[in-house]
Amino acid sequence: LLYCRMPRPYMTNWMVKLDRHIGRIQKNALKVLHRFTTSVMEDRKSFHEHTQGEYLKDVMEQSELTASAEKRQGGSRKGNSTPTGRCRSRKKKLAMLDLLLVAENNGLIDREGVKEEVDTFTFEAHDTTAMAMAYTLMLLAENPEAQQLARNEVVKLFRKRNGLVSFDDLQELDYLERCIKESLRLFPPVATLMRYTRNELQLKNALIPADSHIMVHLYDTHRDPHFWQQPDRFDPDRFLPENSRNRHPFAYIPFSAGPRNCIGQKFALMELKLLIGQIIYNFRLEPIDKIHELKLMADIVLRPLNSIKLKFNKITNNNGVDIPNFN
């Protein structure tokens, strides 16, 4: 529907409502999205009502305690030193939805505003992560050496933690993270960014006028031979610290960059590590479809034109470690 309307700027909302076919499609699509996000909001709000806001109250009190300690010590502390260990360890953070609900209670945002924000991060997160996982699995299937190195790392961590890993534990999956980053370089799920210039923008060989619409094609940016040797080759070691140190900061921007970058990039990497880690722990991947035969479609996200087929060979023994099954 989006791609139907984009090249037809005259197709305004009131015109869509007059078109029975397109109007019905849009109405049903929005109904699915709003039904889901409304249920998420109501469930969370019901939880806080059931607990009489104790979780929110506890977090707010601890934040005030930390802020008060920082204020008292502000005159004596220098540089970027932190408050006492007691205050630092007690400080907690709210989930984004909780922050929005607190803001709503304080009159900083209305109900419709909360709903719009929840719609946005729901829509932006689900399809992009799914496509990133699909491309990473396909690349690991075609690169068995990289797959085994990532598996060794996962098995070592799961064995150490008996399969129950925490957020901090995921930081140990360094090689798997490099594999994911290399996959995001080759196949960025959001392959095109659009920006608007309020002022003139001087590039190296061109001057972009003010009030211009700009499209940045990340698929091409991530394959620029000026920054990437053999750009079509899968090589996770491109993201070793020593290989990334002198690279242009905007040569790799799968989550965009600057003030309008993706707010969920850390969460996305955490999701991908958990999901892909469990898959390669339980299965040895073999390719059926080949990367060089992959036909892509520039949809809202970069997706294959046809389904991706992989072979999953069950691994029967991984040092006897049982891990949670995420159904």
C-alpha cells in the first residue's frame, strides 16, 4: 500500500477512503497494527494498576536518590566520575513503554501520542530483525568455517552458564556479533534512507540545494570499494577493532547515524545473538539456495523475492547442555 501511494502524491487520505479496494486494504492493515499495539499498552497498564504502580514508584524513588546524590557531590567531583557505589548500583532504568506511561500520567503526552510511539517501534522492529536473521543464517550456511567458530563461542558460553544467559553474557559472543554485523553490511534490512535538507549541503564534488529530498542507498554504500576490499565477500574480521579503527564512520550505517539513528539497535543485536545463537547451537546449517542466486526486492525492507531455503541438521550432543526453548 505504501509503494502504491508513494508515486501518487495526489492520493490523499480522503481519496483513499473513497476507493473501496485500497481503502479496505488500508483499513484492515491499520486494524491489525492498532489491535496489537493497543493490547500491549493495555496489558502493561493493567500490570501497573494491579501492582498499584509499585514498580514505577520504586524506580522513580531510586532515580531521585541518585540525582540527589549527584547534586550533593557535584561540587567535589571532577570530570566524569560517578556517585557512590551504593547509589550507582541502586539506579534502574524503565522500559520505553513504561517511560511513556509515566509521561502520560504526568500530562506530558496524551493517549494518542503514546499509541503513535508504540506503533512506530512495533512496526520498525519486527520485520527488520526477521530479515537480518534470515540473511545471517544464509551466510553462515555458505561459510561453514565462520559458522563453526560462532558455534564454538556459543557452546562455550552456554556450557559455562548451563544455558541460562544474561544480557551481560551476550557481550561474550564477540565473533557471532561480527558475523551479524557483516551480514548487516551485505544485506542491510533497511537498505534506503530518506532525508530532507533544510540548508545547502556541500559534498566533495557537488552542492545539494536547501529543501531537497535525499535518498541514501546503504546497499551500495556498504559495498563501496574505497572502504571495503572485496566488498561482496563475507568476512566477519572486517569488524575487528584494528580493522575498524580508521574506517570512515559513515561507511557502515545499517542503523543510520547521527541524531536520527535507530533507537533499537542494541536491542536488535541482543535479539539476533539470542536467536541465532540458539539455532546454531542446535543445528548445523547447510545451504540449499545460494547467495549469488538470491534475487532481492526493494520493499519497505530489503527482502528476497522468493523464500530462502536452508538445510537444518540437528546436533545431538553439545556437551550435554540444555538451553531454554524459545517457542
